[in-house]
Amino acid sequence: MDDEYLPRNPRGALGLTPVDAKRIFVIRKTMAESYQAMVALGGGCGLRQGEVLGVAVDVIDFEADMPHALEAAEAESE
């Protein structure tokens, strides 16, 4: 928006409001443990669904709770 590439924010036209960090933590806590990382990547890092599903486990430092390099898995062609 700041570079004026888009004349207006499309989020506003849809009536969407951003989710604050407090709500993301609540959502993450209520999810099954196996899905909590997905909520953190989507809400905390801004990844979209396909990007979250493509993140390899070995690029996440679970001790630091931080992704170091986001590499998406590529679909195999048949």
C-alpha cells in the first residue's frame, strides 16, 4: 500500500480485520498439538495454507520455536 502499487487495501473491501497476536495464541492453544505449528506458521509468519503445508519439518528449530529457512516441498510430477 505504501508504494501505491494497489490503490486501496483489498482486505478492507472484504470487511476483514487483522487477527491480533493474543487471539492467535488462543487459537493455537485450543488446537491439537499436531496442528499448533501450522497455526504458528500461518498466524505468526504470515504463511498461506499451501506454504504451511509445504514446510519441511527439518527447517524448523523447535528449541528456538523459529523457522530458519522456509523451503516449500515441490509436488512430484507424474
